[in-house]
Amino acid sequence: MTLTRTPIASGAESIIYINSEDQIEKDRIPKPYRIPEIDRSLRTSRTKREAKILQKLTMLKIPVPKLLSVKSDCIVMENIEGIQLKKILDTEPFLAKRIGEHLARMHDHHIIHGDLTTSNMILNHSTSTPELYFIDFGLSFISARIEDKAVDIHLFKQALESKHFTVDKEAYRFFLEGYHLKDRDEILQRLEEVETRGRYKEKFS
């Protein structure tokens, strides 16, 4: 049987489809400005990296879409039904505590999300207890560096300030309530340095 596919989102690197079996397919699209061999190699390596990270997160029991299959430039994964967190965080900022809990576990295993916005989180109601899923690991990577973990949080704070400015401080306080791991103090100290550098660049740009 031939599956029908309906595009539901697109980005700089990929197009997202939902197919007739209600699964999500993520296709990395060719870039005409790249040398074809390099383009193919990049798409393959990034797809494999994303697939491995999804598998590792599933093993760690962190809520992410289940990986179903992977090809050279395409990932097929479970479709998580629910509501994007960006649509409800302003009225339910306490959900940011769950973000902190999930990110702490990811960082404890040296997984960097790389694009931690509330657009990339879905609150799923299919079970008796709603669960918050992280999605879109296209920019994710493995790193034990404190700097990379601090930057992950910095990007999340920027997303709060930009999209949820009415509750950003409250939501961040809830986030910190959930964000606990061995290197927490060192990561948050580095976060202050990252933010200071950002303000310095803005001042003299």
C-alpha cells in the first residue's frame, strides 16, 4: 500500500509530513548551494545523529516521539497528539517545572537539545496523567561541556522572554524548581557569564 503524505511543517533543514498511518516523517531536504556529495553526507550524518539521540532518550524514559524507522535522509516517528506548550504556557506557567525536570535528565546524560522553545514541546493528554513531550531534535548533539548546557538554558530563557513575556519570570522560577542535577550550580554560573557576554555584544553592536 502506498502511503499518502501531507506536509504539516517546514524549516530550514527539513519538511515534516504526517502519513496515512498517522506517523510523522521528517525529510531533510537537499540544499542546491552545496556540493551534492557534501550535501548528501551532511543530511545522512545529521539524520543518523538525530535518530540515535531519540533512541537514547527513549531508553532514558524521557518523553520524546518513538523512533519507528530511519533512512539516509528521513526519520519516521510516532505522532504525539496534544497541544503545543506555546499555546498554554501563559496560563499554566507551572508546566515549566516539568521542562526543568526533563532538561536536567537530558543534561545529566550530556544531551543538548539545541532548539529549546515552547514550540518544540507538546502536552499529551492520552494518559491519565498529562505528559510533556520534547520534539524536534534536529539541532541536538552530545556534549559534556558546561558551556553547551548553559547555552541550552539561555536559548530557552530567550524563548520565554520573546513569546511568553507576561509570565517569563514566573515560568523560569518554575523551571529552576525542576532543573536539578549534579552540575547545576556550575551550569547556572556559566549561564550568567553567557548572558553577560550577550549583553556586552548588544551594547557595542
